[in-house]
Amino acid sequence: MATGDFSNHMAATGNLAIEAHGLVKRFDGVLAVDGVDIAVPEGAIYGILGPNGAGKTTSLRMLLGIIDPDEGYRRVLGAQNPQDVARRIGYLPEERGLYPSMKAYEAIGFMGALRGLPLEQGRERGKVLMEEHGLGHAVEKQIRQLSKGMAQTVQLLGTLVHEPKLVVLDEPFSGLDAINQGKLEGLIRGLADNGTTVIFSTHVIAHAERLCENIAIIAGGKVPYAGSVEEARDRIPAQVRLETRNTDGPWRAALPQGARRNGAFWDFPLPESGVEPLLKALIEGEAGIQSLSIERAGLHDAFVAIAGEAAARDMVAQEAGDAA
Amino acid sequence: MSSQPDRNNSVRNGGRLSIWRAAYVVARRDFTAILFSRAFIFFLLGPLFPVAVMALAGSVGAQVQSEASPADVGIAMEGRHVDEMLAARERVRDLVGPALPRMVELERLDPGGTFDAEAYLGGQEGSLAAIVTGTPQQPELTATQGRLARWQGMVALVAAHASSPGAQSYPDVATTLVETSGASQNTGRMRTAQGGQLLLFLLIMLLASMVLSNLVEEKGNKIIEILAAAVPMDAVFLGKLFAMLGISVVGIAVWGSTGFAILTAGGVSLSDYANPGVGWPMFFALFAAYFGMGYLLLGSIFLAVGSLAATVREVQTLSMPATMFQILVFFFASLAVTDRGGWLEYTAMAFPLSSPFAMVARAAMDEAIWPHLLALAWQALCVAVFVKAGASLFRKRVMQSGPRGAKGRRSLKGLVSGMFRNSSTSAR
């Protein structure tokens, strides 16, 4: 995204919970992130999409102040140094980590204490949160005694115990079964309904498509697209699926170049002239239309168009790996 | 933040925990976690093992010593002379004490008979170390060279008593007992100095390696990123350092009171030992202060080393030179004790890592207090520099790479070069 686009986008979205421009990070001379621009509106659910190794975690760490960018500008909840507003941020890292010997409610209390919540208050809230999320029976259990999914939930509750205004989740769906993924989606929506800004990274496009209004696509350390999901989908034309009685005739001239035959069907992008001229040409050319459907492009198609086939293949492979 | 509502407001209003408050949160967690862990029991029992080993080794050594001392002197003379010699030996024993060798009857010869002592000893039979033949008037001692030199006078004394029983008279020597002397005080203080240095070294090494293990465990548990996101890394560094210092205070209190109780029950008092130059109470106070300084200096180095490593193996690789260096520093400080007032002692006192050891020794040897005030001020300054530098390196390196990078193989060259490279240019 060019600087002008970035500014326009920020101006259009009003108050921003996060704005970052031109973030660059190198590790031992290797460029990990190369000029990332992100603008996250307050109260939004914002997704960062990209395959593993694309620079999602490094970008999030820079936004949180865990590491400093080598170049670029960032502002989080109005502060140039994200750690100045650390108490208003909740962060769930990709690599889940808790002290194995701690009891579950103590772990939540400790995470709250790190964000400024008094320890005892955090522990009490931890018990309440666990009850609310169906983990009341595990309150007194040590982390090492919990299942992986339960431990992940405990860590998520620890991320939220101090009621942050901004929640940053790095690959939050990773390692969760379908039921818990659904619960987490519900939780994220609930947070946004209460005015909390949620930003999460994922390599599963479906989650972003279901949850987010705005996304950033990141590939190879760059952000080729940052904006609304709708705009991303509009970047590629709608897909037409046509079924005809006749296999040949003058109507074939109405099909755009690159139309693909698939049995009795033809698949092709909707021409820029729109659907009416297309229909007219097909009828006049005696195609014998059996059926015709127009489907808007999905986020996956948009991702392929924006990030490229290779990045999309990586995403699909990682998604399959998660499912396995 | 004086009240709970105030604190809650500050949480809602954002801001960040101060470094000291964040360090307190981290230290409190570490302190309680270690205190209530099984590892702490082993930590408390730790000193028992070297004590038990030393006691066992001493006992075995004494046993071996007693078994391996063939100090008998055989008497091979005419029967009556044998009796005279053995009786004289009993009389002389009260005068000479344990230095007098044990004497046993080897052979009662007929008048005019002879005994080949050389051949008997050459046969290497029995436990005899020497043989006295001839008569009390003309005794002949056969033994190896060292024993000849040691026992010639003793045998002459016994033979003289055997020749003329009751003839020898010695004046009574009046005795006056003193508590100490220049020589014994110096020796005792030297022992206190060396003991203090050794104890300080063992405690510091034990704790510094524990703080390192704690950090590695934390990196292994992936908790470090949660800490890094919430509080300044300086606070994590300080929290870990001070938590282990707190643990050491508990350990020292337990060991000290146990040792004191055992010594008191055994009727042993500190007054039985040479009074340190600064006196016992001040010596203990200075020992505690130098322990704190030494631990903070070495602990900050070990924590910084730990921040560079991603695995236990890397920690071992990187901490080995630091450990070996500290052993060298300890030897250097031990050597400096022998050079009082010399450049060696002053160098050891000035060099930050050896200064606590050198000054503990000085507290044992010398009465002056002011050098300690000067040394503590210097060490405090060094602690501030070391902790700041360690925390800075820790902050820059501990979260340097992504999750996969941290797990991946990194070359030692890369790790070491990372210690000297400022890899982060703040864009805040």
C-alpha cells in the first residue's frame, strides 16, 4: 500500500487502535518484515492473513513493543511506545506458555498482575472466568494436569482477565478442535461487541472471512493488501457458471477469453460490461441456457489474486496440517 | 497507588507497571514457585552432601592412616635388657608424648647371642619399622634412612633410662596458658579468610547457575514472550535476579541457624576460632553484603548469557567459559590473601568480580573498616553497570527471533557475535 493510500485509509476509518507504517525488521541481517503498513480501527476485528514465515508474528511483536522495528512508525492506542499502554493490551502468543506447576486460577491471576491487576483480584476473576467458560472443575488443577485445549483456554482467559481495550491473538485457532474454534469465534465477536479491538493472525482464511471486516494480507514480509474484506473480494470479478443445451454456436463469441469448460458447464469471470450484455449475447447466439449463476469471489480467491498461488498453497498445506 | 480502587483505575487508564513494580511481580512469582518446589528441598539439603563426603573422607582417611602406620620398633636383646627397655619406654612416654614410637619385644636372646636385624627387616615380614639390638648401654638401631633420623634420639633416651633407671631427673616446667599468639592468630585468621572465600564462591556459583536454569526453563515453557509483552525486559531481568537473592537469604538463614544449633549443641563457640579482624558480628554483616554484591555481579552475567541461548545445550556451551573464568577469579582472590598489602591484593580488591572475595578475606585478616565502605561503594557501582548492561543485552537478545528461529540451530559464532551487536534501532 502506498503512503497516500495508507493515509487515506486511516482518514476513512476514523479512530485507530493501531496504526503502523513502513515497519522493517531484520534478524542477523535477514529481512523478516519489509515495510508493513497496518491500520486497525477501534472496536474492529482485524485479521492478518499469511502463511507461516510470512512475518505475521514479527509484525505483531513489533506492534506490541516486544521487539523494536529497525525502521518505521507505529502507534498503539495513541502511544508511540506500545509498552506505555501495556495495561490496556492483552496478548496471546502463538507459542502457548504457562508455568506447569501453577494452578489454573493462579496462572490467570499472574497474567493479570503482569498487566497491573492486583494479584488477588486477578485470581478471583480467574475463578469466575473459568466458571463462565465451563472450566469450573479445573480451577484448582495445576496447568500440567490440564489438556492442551483447556490450557489454551486458561491462557486466553489470562489474556482477557484485566479487561483490555486491545486484544492481540497470534494464531489463536491453532491447535483447537472445531468446537473450540467455534467457541473462540463467539468469544472474539463478544469482545468486539463490547468495544474491544481484536487483532489476530491466522493462516486459515475461513476464520478471517467469518470474523473480520478488515484484513491485512502478508506474504514474504510485505503487505500487498490492507483494507476491508469486501474491497479485497471486489478486486477480482464475480465468477459466472453457465450451463447450455448447445455445445457450439455463435453464442461462444460472447464468452470471454480464458473461459474454462467443465463438463456441461462453462466457468469464467463476469465481463466488465456486466451481466445484461452477456445474457443478451447468449440468447441471441442461441446458447440454450439451462442455468446461469453468478458468484461473488471468496476471500480465498482474493488471497490467491493478491498474494499469489504459492502463498495460497502454503496456507492450504498449513491448514491441512492443523486439521491432521 | 495507595488503594485498590486507585490501582484499578490506573489499569483501566493504561500506562505500564514501573520497572520496580513489574520486577516485584516477577520476583514474587519466582520466589514462591521455587520456595514451594521439591527442588528447594534439594537446594537446602545441598550443603549436606559435601559435608557428608568430607566427614566420610576424613573418617576413611583416619582409618587408612592408622592401618597404614607400621611404626613398631622391635627390641632384640638379652631377655633382661628387653624388659629394661620396655619399662624405660613406659616411663619416657609420659615425658615425650605421642612422638615416641611403639616398642615391642621381638626376640629375647641368650647371653652373647646375636640377631641379624638387617636380614629380618629385608624379609619384609610383620609390621616392624626398625629393630634395636645390642645392649641399653650400646644400642644399635637398624631402620630406613628417614626413620633412623627420626628415632635415633628417642631410642637413645629410652636406652639411657633403661641403663640407669631413676638416674635421669628433669626440672618441672611451669606452664602459663594464653588464648592466642601472633602466630596462631595469623594462622586462624588466614583459615577464616580462606573458609569465607570458599563459602562465598560456592554460594554464588550455586545460585548463579540456579538463576540460569530458571531462565532456560522459562524459555522452554514459552512464558518469556508473555512476560516480554507485558512488562519491560529489564524488570524480568531484575525480578529473576532478586527472586534468587531472596531464595538465597532463606537458604542461608536455614543453613546458618542449623549450623549454629549443631555447633552450640556440640559445645563449640565462635570464641574457639580466631577472631576475624573486624570481629565476628561485622564479619557476618560484611560477608552478607559481599555475597549480595558477588551474586548480583555474577548473576547478571549468567542471565545475560542465558538470554543468548535457546536450549539447555547452548546454555551449557555458553556458561562454561563464564564458570571457568569465575573459578580463575576465585583462585586469583585466594592467592591474593598471601600478598597482604601487595599489588596482587589491591588488584584483586579493585577487579569487580574478585573484589567480594578479596574483601571477605580482608575482613578476616584486618581490623580497618573504611576499606570495606570504599569497596562496597565500588562494587555497588559495578553492580549497577553490570545489571544495566546485562539487562540491555537480555532485552535485545531474548526475544530476537521468531518462534521457529528460536528453535532452529544457531551457530556459536552467531550467538557470540550477537553479544556485541546492537541489533535493535528503536523506532519509537
